[in-house]
Amino acid sequence: MNNPEYLEKDFYATLGVSKDASAAEIKKAYRKLAQQHHPDANKGDKAAEERFKEVGRAYSVLSDPKKRAEYDEARRLLASGAFGGGGFGGFPGGGGGFPGGTRVRVEDLGGLGDLFGNLFGGGRASQTAARRGRDVESEVTLGFEEAVRGATIPLQLRGPAPCHTCHGSGAKPGTLPRPCPTCNGRGTVTRDQGLFGLSSPCPTCQGRGSVIDDPCPTCNGRGSEIRTRELRVRIPTGVNDGATVRLKGQGEPGQAGAPAGDLLVKVRVTPHPLFGRSGQDLTITVPMTFAEAALGTELKVPTLDGPVTLKVPAGTQNGRTFRVRGRGVPGSGRKGGGDLLVSLQVAVPEKLSRKERELLREFASLSETTPRNHLGID
């Protein structure tokens, strides 16, 4: 069935159902008609065979909610004279079609071109997307501090790239491609389908819109070559492990003048021996003695920009976390910087001298409370 017939055929009438029939009613009608006109039940009956095919085509559209909606919308628009006519073919409202019998190319219908393109299995969007260069993926490994502060790193890529001789034109240096005589530089040709003229890539220029008489000797007219490229990739401040940095236009070159794809760089970050990370904050665990925790002290705490002094009050409990403002991941753009979260861990000595044991026993005998008093046991 050609494209105009696709819309001229009343699939509802073919199945003998109303336009507001439910999916179940459509399925029931199809099964009944398919059984009635099946070739096995009508040996040698060509009319029954054609009827069976028509029923199948109608059901393939009306049983699919998306196709049915597109079919209904297209018939509604054309039947209403939305393009200046009163309908066409077997549509209600007349058979005048477009004024003067003008043939219309699908791509000239704007947004409606996409609707008809979907119905007919083509359209501008799919052709355009097919010519864009492919995205390229790569991976880099950064040190912890490079990821926190940001870095510019060299990266080597081997794959398709614009030809260094013709710079992507495909033509020999000193010459230029000329407009394709078949499509007049459009890149597409239109096939006459009655009311509609459906476009497809030009067979002469393969959709480029131009013809190369003197191909580039390096790439043989392709406009691209396989070579190793060296890039310098800017990794933003505060990038996380597993993040992907996208570089526009650094992927494979496009075809027929279409844009190149992108380069997707996946970032791996090596752990730091001292620091961890929680969002924009850095974390660190600092050991201290029991005496320092009980009596209070001042501790030297490392940061990525040098040590700072942290004042620890008397009676600080094991695991308490202090916040050192502005010593986390630096801010970027509107995003503010993070802090350094310092968790204190009371270190219990594994070995004690005789004097230390005696002093601890004396301390224990003088203490009137223990951490277990609240349990109500001695």
C-alpha cells in the first residue's frame, strides 16, 4: 500500500467498527474477519486473500495506540481542509486535496511533517540524526587533590578525525566541492507519491548536497582519517569519582557537513591516604589520647592547604566531629565551597608501663562514676 492509500483507507470501515471502538472491540472484529477470509479457508480465492491482507493492515495500525492516534490525527487534519483544501481521496468533505492539486513534500509541513514521517516510516529527524558524528568515550585517572582543585590534563585519542589535508571538506587542496546536479545541493530527492512527495537522501551525493570532482589524496574524499589526536581536557573543580565530563564537538566528525559528536571523559579518582569526601566536604579522622580528650587540648590538624589548629574542649567524647570552615572542596561558579569535618578518635594504648598502670588504677579508684552507672548495675 503506498502512502496516500495509507490515509485514504478507512481502517475502521475495513474492520467494521466505529471510530471510538475500544481495543477489545477492534481485536474481536479482526479475529472474526481474519478467520472468515483466511487463505486456508478460501483456497484459490484471490479476493478473499486481498481482503485478508487489508484486514491485517488495518489491525496493525488500530491495535497500536500510538499509530492509531497518529492515523486519526492525520485523517482529521486532511479531512478538515487544514491545508486549504477540503480533503482528498475517500476522505469525508471532498476530494479536492491541496489548492490547484499541488503536491506537498512532507518536510514542508513543519511539525506535521514529523507526524506524517512517523506514519510513513521516514522524516527529517531520523535522517539528520544519522549523519551526526558518533560520541567517543575515554577515561582518565586523577589524584585526589587534582579532583578537588580541578586540573587540565593531556589526553590522546586514536580514531576518526577531520582530515588534516582537506580539513574535512573531502576535496583536494585548491579545489572545492560543487553542488550536486541531481538534488541541486539540497542533499535530498523527492519521490512523487501522489498527494505527498516524500524525500530521501540523494543517491548521487549520498545526502552531502555536493559532489567532489578531485578527492583529497589523504582521505580519498571522505573528509576524515584515522589518526591520533592530542587534547588538553579541563577537569572542573570538585569532580567526583565516576563523573563524566562532556566536550562538545570533540567526537567523531559528522557526515555531509553535520556536526561532530562529543567526547565523553569518565573520571576515576584515586583515594587519599588521609582524607575522605562527602559531597563538598572533606573528612578526616584524627587520633588523640585519653588525657587530651579529658583535659582538653589544641591539636594540629592537616588540611590540603597546610595544618590548622583545632581547639578541643575538656571532656570531648570519642567520635565527636568538629567542622573547620572553608577547608573542604573549593567552590565553583555559584556553588559554595565545603568544610573539613574532623572526627576525633580516642586511642587506647596497647601497652602500659608499670608507672602508667599504677596511675590509672589510682585514677579508677578515685572516680565515683562509670559510663555504666545509668544502667542501674554496680
